[in-house]
Amino acid sequence: MSESLTLDKPRSPRRPAARRSNFELYSWLFMRISGVALVVLVLGHLFIMNILDGGVHRINFGFVAGRWASPFWQFWDLAMLWLAQIHGGNGLRTVINDYARKDATRFWLKVLLYVSMVLIIALGTYVIFTFDPNITD
Amino acid sequence: MTATAEVSTGSRGNQPPVPDGAITVTLKVRRFNPEFDDEPRWDSFEIPALPSDRVLNLLHYVKWYIDGTLTFRRSCAHGICGSDAMRINGVNRLACKVLLKDLLASGGKPTTITIEPIKGLPVHKDLLVDMEPFFEAFKAVKPYLITYGNEPTRERIQSIADRERFDDTTKCILCAACTTSCPVYWTEGSYFGPAAIVNAHRFIFDSRDEGAEERLDILNDVDGVWRCRTTFNCTDACPRGIQVTKAIQEVKRALLFKRV
């Protein structure tokens, strides 16, 4: 009966009748959870790096090598890197969705965003796992 | 349509006598006539008005006694029909519900009131916008009762508590003040907008309705509730005092916990 009602008119021809995707729901949820996690991770990081035991003045190669000798700090930095990149990237994705007016602009801005995200995540992860404290010269 | 030269007189002839206690205020109106203008322009009118006048009275004064070409919508003029939503001093209001005394400059300084069409919808002329995209979004959320199975022989009974759940969102008059106050709607019109979500909420949380899942599916889309940035512009703009942002959050929660 309701099928014959002309009232039911999709907003745009691009919209399929029933597209079941929870992507936007999960990305929204991810922003909340990663946001809370980042508060702890980033504030903890800033406290250790800038305030504790003389702050920035003690940071050198040896200090970094000492911290990354422990899997705990490796994991801390890794989590911070991934969460910050994906959280920030997802935020920028919504900004691009909101403000880009042309489909082409939106597409290329997102390509740029995703490429930069992948590059930085890959480079950072590579450094954390392959860091060699015994480097010479 | 025959294009006529711009008429400088109002549609009701000479200006009436100025009443006692009237103040002269400047009404700055953003105007656009597609027959003459390439770009919107600003027109200013000096109007004698009483503090108890509504902004709609000022617009009537312009149309009736100064410039009959001023174009705007209004019907009931008492905040029920939702025709005269416009941007008054930068915020969306119904012109028939804003009193001049609330807009007067402090300390007896001269008052200027700016009037613009609501943002985000195509302007036809002056304050008259094309409401069709707004109603398309409204229709897309299926704002009518959906039931399956046999019709009951008696009325569909609902408890007071069940009615209470969607009471707030039944008040919507579809004036578009909320949707056109939303920054996400301004830049990209594909977002459903607050008004459509409010009207979906009205049926999603109705215990007699069985279409909640369909509507939630529609609002789970890229252009659905997840585009809401909770800026509260909609709640501030609603002339009926609907807690619009709260309604949107309740829809998000229903989606998140898969429970209405």
C-alpha cells in the first residue's frame, strides 16, 4: 500500500533504496573513544617530555633510546601515533565533506589526506619498530 | 511576465499618521530581483514604529506604504503557520514573533535591523526562498504513520508515558528556521537537516508506528544524523522551542544501541 504513495521520494538519485552501512556510525563512535584515549596519551606524553625531571633539556638520543627499549613506551608511542593520525584524519575527512563544494575537489583533497595519513603512519611505525640504539657514526 | 519599472510607492497608498510614542528605526533588507539584479543588494528604509510592533509589521509598512515590490512570505502572522522565517540581525526567527522592543539599540542610539532571507536555500526574490529542497529532505524520512499487518478494530491506544517521548517533536511547524541555521546545511545541501530529523524523531519514538527501522536506516546514511556537529544553532533558532539538538542526539543513541 505504502509503495504507491508518491510522498516517498528519495532526496537525490544517488541514494540507493536501502544501503546498510554503519561506516558513519562507527567513525562517529571512534572519534569519541579515540578522543578520550588521546587525552591520556598526549597529556602523559607532554608531561614526560616537557615537565618531568628537567623537561626538554634532558632529551637526547640516549633518552629516546632508553624509553624505546621498553615495549610499554613503544606501545604508548605507537598507539598515540595511530590514534592521532586516524582521529585527525577522520576529522579532516568530515571537514572536507562539509566544505568541499565540487565532487572533484572533494575527491582530490581526500586522496591527499589519505596518502599523507598512510605515509606518516607507515614511517612512524617503521621508526618505532626498527629503532637501533647501537647506531654508530 | 511583463517586466515593469520598479514601483516606488506601496500597495496601499499614502503613509498613515505616525502614532504617539513611535520611534524611527532603520530596516536594512537584503533584496534580490532576478529580473533586474545580478547580485543581491541592500535596501534601507526609515520606518516609524512602536516598541510593541513585530518585525513583520515593519515589513508590512514597507510593502504597503513605501515599496510594494518587497517580497516575503507570511500567512497567519501569529507564529503558527511557519511562513515568515527569516534572518533577523543574523539569527533565524519568525518575523511575526520578534518584537521591536527586543531589538532596540541600548541608550537610545539609532536602531538598525537587518533582514535577510534564510540561508542555504535558493533565493527566488527578496526574502522568498525555494523551499523545495527542504521539503524533499522532509519527505525522504517518511514522515507519516507506517504500520504492518491487519488494522486493529479499535483505536491504537498509547500510554501517556509513550506519548511523552515524542511530544517535543510534534510541535514542528516546518518553518525551516532550524535547517537553514545549520552550518553543515549551508555549505552542502545534501545533509538532511535538523527539521527532517525532528520529524523522523516524531515517528521513530511513536509506539504506534512500525517504520522506525526504515527511518533509522535512512538517517544512518552519510547525509544523516552523523553529520550533526551539535552547534545548537537549530535549538536556538526554533520558534516553537523544540530541543532540536536533543532530538538528533536521541536518534543517534537509538542507532548506536540499536534500541528505540
